[in-house]
Amino acid sequence: MNILVNNKPTETDAVNLKELAAKLNLPMNGVAMALGTTMVQRTEWETTMLKENDSVIIIKAACGG
């Protein structure tokens, strides 16, 4: 299916946010995801299903100032 990841067109066969995180090799800590404009808790990634044309925003924590 085709989705947007951080506003970039992305083709994936992931069916939920947990699979998408794995396919994108995201780290286990310091990452947050939103589906559309709604932040999704990590505990809900497995049950948050993706569908065609969804928009996913990935935020990675960074140290520094």
C-alpha cells in the first residue's frame, strides 16, 4: 500500500504501526509516531492498522540544545 511517512510517499506491506516501525528499522526507544494528527502510544502500535494513503509522522528524540 502507499502511505506518507513524514510527508514522503512510501510503499509498504506493513499492516500496522508496529510492523512499519520494524520495516523502517526504528530504534526501540526515543521514537514517537502519529497517525494523521493523533499521537499513538507505543502500546497501541500493534492494534493501530494502516490503510492506503494514511499519513504517518515519526519523531525521533535528540539530545543537545
